[in-house]
Amino acid sequence: MLFFKQGFNRWKFPPTEVVFAGMVFLVALHVIATAFYLYWFYWWLDTVMHLLGGLWTALFVIWLFGRCDFFTKLSFEKRFFFILICVFFVAVSWEVFELILENVDPSMGLIYWLDTFGDVTAGLLGGSLAAVLNFDIKKPSF
């Protein structure tokens, strides 16, 4: 449904160009948003970025493991769960990264934890979207 179903040997894994263009897009958007203080002007931009980050992470996981027998032979539920575990790990790692860089202030108490929970949830939502749209991953023949 999502990625050139008939163009790439009918297998539904994201093309390399899509995965790496998505990474470049996210990094560029983050750099611009940080440089121009857009995260402070638009409160919702952080949530959108975490959603896109989760979507990209899931596409990367699908791209990375989509050619592996162990991944393609898993049921949809197991693949979905595996993708979400990977997205969760990256989302939590990003939150720790923000904490180390002192971009967030844990002394704000409940507000900090609600923001962190919202960020991780947005990432999982984006990852879920990518996982559902790529549900019939099969092993490509090379």
C-alpha cells in the first residue's frame, strides 16, 4: 500500500532512498527548529517531531530487518511488537539525550514527566502508523 508495491518486486519494505531522505529531512527540520526557536514559538512542533521520529524509526527498523528471514517469518503481531520495542528504545534514548544536553528541566516535576510521556507516546504512535502501513513484509529475492 505505502511503498511502491508493484515497483520493488512487490515487496513492501521502504526503499533505501526513502529511509535516508527521511533521516535528512528530520535532522534538517530539527536544526532549523532549534536555530530559530520554533519549538518555543509552536508548542505542538515537539509532538509532531516525535511523531515523525517514531515513524522514521519504524521505517528504519523495517528497512533494516525486512530482508531477514527471522523478521519476515514473524506474524504481524510479533513484527508489530518488535518494531514498537525498537521505537520505544529510541524514544526513551532521545529523552535521555535531551536530559544530558539539559534541553529539559526535570525540576519542573509533573510537567516534565507529562511532556516526556507525551513525547514517547507520539513516537510510538508514529511507529505504529509505519508498522501498520507495511504489514505484509515478505522476503525479497535478490
